[in-house]
Amino acid sequence: RGVQRRAGRRGALAAQRCCCVDGKMAALSSEFSDLVGIKKQLISITALCKERGLVHSVKWASELAFSLSPLPMSELPPPPPFTEEDAQDLDAVTLAQSYFDLKEYDRAAYFLRDCCSPKAYFLYMYSRYLSGEKKKDDETVDSLGETLPQIQIQLVPYFSWQTFVVLPKQL
């Protein structure tokens, strides 16, 4: 029933987007009529995501912003606000971001542990999360690495170099 409901919504949205009026395509929706506003939001989001180390979000937002027409200098969005908490944590956040960019998540989290700004707290929690994921992946590789030589030993008799030698036909 839930699948039918979702399909019904998709169908209704597709009908809104694709309807033709007098041979011309109707506007996608009123939400997308202000492309300048969307471009400004994408530029702001790119800066905010970059500060937080969200590299895939930065890539996605940058690609979308690139697909829209460039903005004149007077219409560029202002930089994100800088609070007193951000100023107090600036040195620690800068150091932690450098460690984060090098994928040294434990070090990044260590230097952010006493920070109080929301940006520092996000980077601290994200560093801890990525550190755990990295350790989990390393343990998985280590456990697979122990069984890999056994598999190779079993495959060696079946795939020796002599099997693949192609001798030319004698005429």
C-alpha cells in the first residue's frame, strides 16, 4: 500500500512537471522560478559544507551551482556569520580541519574535545564517527587478509603459468 502511495505521488509530480500548455512546456514549478535565489543558496551551502568537511555535499552543490548562470559580483551571497564562539575556537578548528583533511580523525577529535561552537561540535562528532568507520574497515581488511594466503595456496596448482602458454601450430 505504501509503495502504491509513493508511486501515486511520483505520478502526480511527473504530471505537474511534464504537462504541456498550448504546445509549450509549463514551468517546472513555482519553486524553481527563482534561479538566482537557488544559485545564491547553493553557493552558501557549498561554503558551509566545505567548513564542515562534507566533501561529497560540496561536490554536489558545486556541480549544481556550476550548471546555473554565473551571478554578477553585486549578487553574490554574503559569507557565513562568524560568532564569538567561532572566534574562541578558531585555532582549534583550523588545526582540527587540517587533520580531518588528512584523514587523521582521532587527532581532529582530540583537539576539538573542549570546543563550544556548533561548528566545532559538528566536526568533533563527525571526526569520531569517521574514525570508528575507518577502524571498522581496517579490522575487516585485517580479518580478510588472514584467510587470503590460504585461498592463494589452493589456487596455485590450478592456475600455474604453464596452463596459459599457447604454443604456435606447426605447419
